[in-house]
Amino acid sequence: MGMRLETVSFWVRNLTIFDPFYTIYWPLTPATGIIYTLELPKGKGIRIDTHLSPGFRVSSVYDPLLAKLIVHAGSRPLAIKLAERALRDMDIDGVTTMLPFLRAMMGYGPFRRREGINTAFLHECLRL
């Protein structure tokens, strides 16, 4: 493909974290409600993609991906540290989100070490 290793390694320094609005109980089902509080993290290396605003009504007929956090740092450990801060600074009130799970996942050893992360990760992590 003619791709240099430096080009590929760039992606290792980015973390994209999706915050779907699901109930935190199995089976995961979309959560509904009105966004009352919306505080989003800011700063160098942090980007939020969303159309949410206070007063937004989340219905059951929607794509549950309503917010996406993207962080960029010089290394994977730094990106995880930045994601931890960004998730800690994020506050969405009125609708159940996966924020508690995402915050816990940042400290989960296998995730931090990039071990055993695959499509079964959620089941394994939550022991579903």
C-alpha cells in the first residue's frame, strides 16, 4: 500500500468514544427523556460531535448515538488520560447514558493495555 509506519501509528494516538443513550441494564435499550443539563468538555486535543442542547427531547425513534468524544494526544496512554478527564468533565442530565461505563472502561486494565478488546468486550467486561 505504500503506507509508512508513522502514518499508521497516528491512529493509535486517537480515541473515539461514542456515548450512546442506552439504559445501563441488559438488554441495552435506547433511553428516552429530555436533556436538562449539558456540560461538554473543552480543551486542546478534545473534540465533541453532537447536536444536543438543553431541552432536546430524546425519543425512542432515533439513532442512540447522540454524542461522540474524540481525543488526540502524543501517545495512547496520554490519549486515555485525556479521555478520562474529558469523560469526568462531561455531564448530561435527564437521559440515561453510558458515561459511567465509559468512565470505568478508561481504567479497565485490558483496555489500557490494548489486550482482548474485540466485539465481545462489552459482554466480558460486564459479565453479561
